[in-house]
Amino acid sequence: MSDKDERHLGRFGATTLGVGAIVGGGILALAGVAFATAGPAAIIAFALNGGIAFLTAVSFARLASRYPESGGTYAYAKRVVSIEVAFIVGWVVWFASIVAGVLYALGFAVFAVEGAIRLFPAFTGQWSWIGDGRGEILLALAAIGAYSWILVGRSAGGGIAATVGKVIVFVLLIIGGIWAWLNGNPSETVGRLHPFAPGGALGIVQAMGYTFIALQGFDLIAAVGGEVKDPKRTLPFAMYTALGITLVIYLPLLFVIATVGAPSGGVFAEAQANPEGLVAGAVDRYLGTPGYWLVIGAGILSMLSALHANLYGASRVVFSMARDRTLPRQLGQVRGQSGAPAIAVISTGVMMIIIVLAVDNVAAAGAAASLIFLISFAMVHCTTTLTLRRSGENQLPLLPILGALFCLGLAIFQAVVVPEAGRVVALWLGVGVVLYLMALAPGARVADASAEASDPELARSRGRNPLVLAPIANPASAASLSNVASTVRTPNAGKVVLLSVLRPNSISGDAIIRDAKDILAESVGQHLDGTANLETLFTVASDVWEEIARVANEHSCETVLVGLPRIQEPGVEARLEGLISAIHADVVIVRAPPRWHISEVSRILVPVRGQRVHSPLRARLLASLSRTTPPDVTYVQTLPSDTRADAQRRHQQVIQRLARDEAAGPYQVEIDLVDDPVARIVDRASTSELIVMGMESRLRHKPSIGPFALEIARRTTVPLILLGCRHYAASLATRGFAQAVSVIQKPLG
């Protein structure tokens, strides 16, 4: 699908998506709670929440303009921080949207059942199940199923009519309130605002915490950024406009409810007695029965359009996560010509249905959704701060910092006041972390490594500065090694450092200078375009191997690339093993002829043994080679000749998944049944231009060359690359999840 086909949402479509998600459902469900907590000062609480929401929209607009792709908060965290932090953000945003969708589905059912009971009392009296809760559950399930079906069948749509309809209804409610004001006693009406803030400042803050979710929804516009036309202009416009329309409706409506819609005793006492029915009762006072039905209509339309928007936005987050392997790949499948992420929509709808069936009262889950949104919005502000500081556009980004402080403050308050919300969030996060570490991490890291190699801006936007160290002992090998090092290096980030270790007692000063000039000429001459970001480093030491380890560890190199010496020489194998054990970096061992260019390779043989330890490093290498002309990659696994057919199929599936995750270009997978695997690989090597193999993994995940790779190296002459990945799963996960905390702390500290 082309980019032109994907970007089908214009300003109107994007804005109505946001308005549909925000307007109606939140205020109808939470206005009573706000007035019961803060009295008429609930108007101030909503206004302050609007200010925080606008601050958040500014951060969203900056990130959406810079990275106009689907996924919203998740995509920004992936771009600026790491794949682990992105998983956390995407996981909680998905859950928050699911819970919001459940609340709106149940809200629709409540309004529909109440209207049905009042409209057809005799009919509903015969069927008692309609009003005892079962009818509401069935209607909620029907609404979720209907909108899931709509979104599976088309890439967008299904919510615009409801959005426009409910906006018209709310405008009529406000106009009716203004009419009642003009025809009433102004002094008496204003008197109903007293006492204005019976709960004081604390009551206002409490109302803010309870009702912030009523302004959630503009973030869903960013979540579908990959489907928006002219995103750099459309996304900010749609978010600001949606929020503006929301506040233009909310604040006058709240004022009308607190004045002409309030009883003589004031709105505070009424809200405490019946918070759920406050809005309907208020409108009934100044518009009578027609006003009641307007509220019912507004409630039904509001809940349906908000359900549609949350289901739509959440499915796009799932789609983006599946594309990056932070959720199972199958969730990213699309449906035929519509291009809709059908499995993502269905999975989101199924999760909503499960929650509806499993939870009788979703009040705690709703509070958890508000808490999660506040946390995710705080991370958006922090991500914006990191982006601005790295780009040098703003040395002190005050707006994102203020937004983060406000969002975090409300989140902490929410967790303290509603401890059930904190427990729900902790449970969901725990499930996500276990799922990621147990099942998703390998594929996610492979996809992320491939993405960094394919996208020149990804590593730079993350602020990464990886070093590739390439020790060179022979000037003749400088060009080949520097060429491979430049391919392994993450593009547009970090640098390649060519290290030459000189023994002071075994070489004359003139020879040192001559070797230095030769290394510079051979290496730099191959990279006159400047893309390699090449540097040279000369050190003097009596032990070359120890010096290589010292330099690699002292400079925190991400990868160390060494030339493969003659294996037959005595002591070489032991020195290589000692070097691999001594350095804290990925290891790449290369055997290449002089002036060999890895970019010219067209056929690559990848012998595998079913392990994924070295996949990220191999994926980065293959993706780097695929930036120009993708080579043909053949994955081959050798099995004993007596291997059963079902075992062969299992191995085939494992290697197929491995190749699918790693290869950025054309590939094929083959299983060879042989009793001499080394001989088979040697035979296949004769028709290949490069062999790429992973080293073995010993205790504590330390890479080791291993006898199989050594034997292949001894019996072949084609270029060979051995990969040893030191950054194993647990350490990466710990480092990645720790960034979820540091990304908030750093900009604020």
C-alpha cells in the first residue's frame, strides 16, 4: 500500500475523530462527580484540566509533526527512547483505551436502557432482564461488536455521523440554558453558585483528578498519524481544534447546569445525592421533557462516537506494536483492499468484551484509565523535552516540563485517592513485563536492530552514539575491515575507530610512521564520501590483546570488530577466546581478502542452529547490506539424517520465523539432513560469497567461537563473519525498563 493510499484522513476527518473521542461521554458521566466534590468550582477544575490538556497537545503536536506515523505515544517513545520503553508506553495506552471503550460502551447501554424504560414502560416491565443489568451488558457487547465489524470492513469511518449529531445536541442544550437564563431571574440564578467552592482548593484538585479522562481523546489523533494527509499541518490543527471545540461546549454547559439547571439548594447538594442523574435532572428543570430526551440522545451519540474513536485509535497502537514485534506479528495483519488492521481491531474488541463480562463495576478500572493516561501524557512531555534538547531547538523547554509536572502530580494524587487504580495499573504492567520478557523480547530486539540499520534517523533521534572498534595489525587489511565496520555501525550515529597497537621494542620509529600512513591511506581512501565517520587511534603497548580489551572497555564500545588470523598458528585460538571474554561488547570476527567490499556481496550463507542469541547483531548487518541492493540470504540448518519428519517441520518453522525477523531482503530457508554438518556447510560455501555465523554462547551468556565455527573457518576460504552478541536478553531488558523511569526524571531534574 502506498503512502498516498494510506493517508486518507483530512482536517475534518482527523478533527471529528478527536471530537468524537472527547466530547460527551466524559462530561455526562463525570459532571456529577465533579460537582459533588468541588461544587460549582467544578467549572474551574474542568478549565484547569483544559489548560493541562492544551499543554499536552502542544507536546503531541511537536512530536506528531516530527514523526507523522501511526502509534502515537508508543511511536514517539520508540523514536526517542528505546524499544523497551516503547513497549511499556504502548502496553498501558492500549489498556487505557480498552477501559475507556468499555466505559463508553456501558454508558451507551445505560442511556439506552433508561430511555427504553421511560418510553416503553409496559414492554420493559414484562421483560425484567432489560432493567436489572443484563440488558445493559447485552447492549454494551452489541455496541462493541458492531463497531469492531465496521472498523474491520473499512479503514476509517462509522463515527462521523454520531459526532456531528451529538455536537448539535449539546449546542441545543447550551442554547436552551441561555434562553432560560434570559427569561429567568438573573440574581436568583447567580445565587445558586454559592457556595462556589465548598471543598476548597483540595476539592478542585480532587475534581481535576476524577475528571481528567473527560478531556482524553485528542491523543487518538496522533495515534493515527500515519493515515493523516499533510500531517505536519493537519495533526496540530486537528488536536487544537478538537480541544477547543470541547472546552467551548463543556464550560458553558457546566455553567448552565450549575445555574439555571440547579435546584434552589444549589448544585453541590444535588450532585452528592444523585451524581449519575445530575445532568439529566438539570436539563429537565429548564427544558422539561424535551430536554430530558435531548440528554438521552446526547448520551447515546456521545458514548457511541467515543467508543468508536477509542476502538479505532487503540487498534492502530496495536498495529504499530505488532509491526515492531512488541506484540505478536499476527496482530498486524490487514484486511484486503480496505487496508484496515483487522486482527488488531478484533483483538481490541475482544479485550473490551472480556472486561465487560468479567467486571460488574468498572469504576476502579476507569480511574486506572485516567491514571494511565496521565502517566503516558507525562512521558509524552518528557519525550518532547528530550527531542528538543537533542535537536538544540530549545535549551529550556518550559511548556513540556510544566506539562509533565502537572500530569505527574495529578497521577500521584489519583493513585493515592483511588488505590484500586494503582493496583490495576500495577497488575497490568506486571502482566506486560512478564509477557515481553518471556515471549516478545527476542523478536522485538531483532526488529529494532533492523529498523536502526534501515532508518538513518532512528538512532540519532534516540541520542545514541555507538562506537565500533576495529583493531588493525596489517595495513593491507585496513580497507576491508573498515568497510565491514562501517556496515556494522548504526548509520548516522556513532563512529568507527581504527585501532593500531604498536609494540615499542619491536619496531623502529620510521616503520611506525610508515604503517600509520599506510593504514590511513587504505582505510580513509575507501570512505571519501565521509559516511563512515572514521577515526584512527594509535597506542603503544607490549601486549596487543590486552590493549585491545582495555581500549574497548575504557571507551564503552558497542561492537569490537577483529580480523580473523590464521587459525593454524599456535595460541591464536586461546588469545581470541581470552579477548572475547575480556571485553564488554558485541564481537565481530571477520576474515576478508584485501580491498574486499562487503556491499558487493550478492549471496550470503547463514548456517544456524536454532538459537536467537545473535539475531539483533545479524539483523543489523543484513539490514545495513539491504539499504542498497539486498543480497540473497540462505538460512540453512543441518540435522542428522535420521531426524523424524515432524521434528524437521518444527525446525523448519523455527528457522522460518528467525529468517523472517532478521532478513531485510529476499531469503530462503533450507534444512539439510546430513551426518557430517561441517562438510555440508563447507560444500555450500563454495557457491556463496560470504558466510555469516553466530558464535556459541557459554555460561553467563559470554560468546565463544566454538569448535563448529572454528572448523568451518579452517576448511573454507570464502569471506567469513562470526557474530558474538554480549548484550543478552536480561541485561537489555533491565536497561530498557530502567529508562522508563529515567526518561521522566532527567528532564525534570
